[in-house]
Amino acid sequence: MTPLAYSNPEISRGGNICSFPVKSAAAVSGKISDCRLLLDYIYRLLSDSQYESVIKWEDKETKIFRVVNPHGLAGLWGNHKVLN
């Protein structure tokens, strides 16, 4: 099996990805321009502090992040795809 080719070279799957629903999502639309792939979208969310209630870096150097609110992330992605 070959690894996935990401459109953003800064993204890598070198570590574990954790998901723990801890707190509710902030009221944000999830609209990010010029972003079509889920991994690019996640990276952009991680780069914006207003989405920390949904997804945040655990260790940015090793590219480990936490999905704080999986349902919130799914909703944001759904809103983004409808708007694009």
C-alpha cells in the first residue's frame, strides 16, 4: 500500500491522531476559501485559533492534533462542502 499524496506538503501522518469530545463547538460557519481536500481543510482549521473548540494541535512539531468535537468537525466540513 502506498502512502497518500497530500496537496499540502506540510501535512504528514507521522503520529497518532486522537479524538476526544471535550467541549462544544463555537458558532462558526467553517467556510474556508480555496480548500477542496479534507486534509487541507483540517490543516487550515488547525491554523486558526477560532476553531480550537473543534480541533487543535497537541504537538505541532510532530503534527499530532486532537479532534475535540468530532460532530462539530463533521458539521463544519459539511457546511464547507455545501458552500463550495
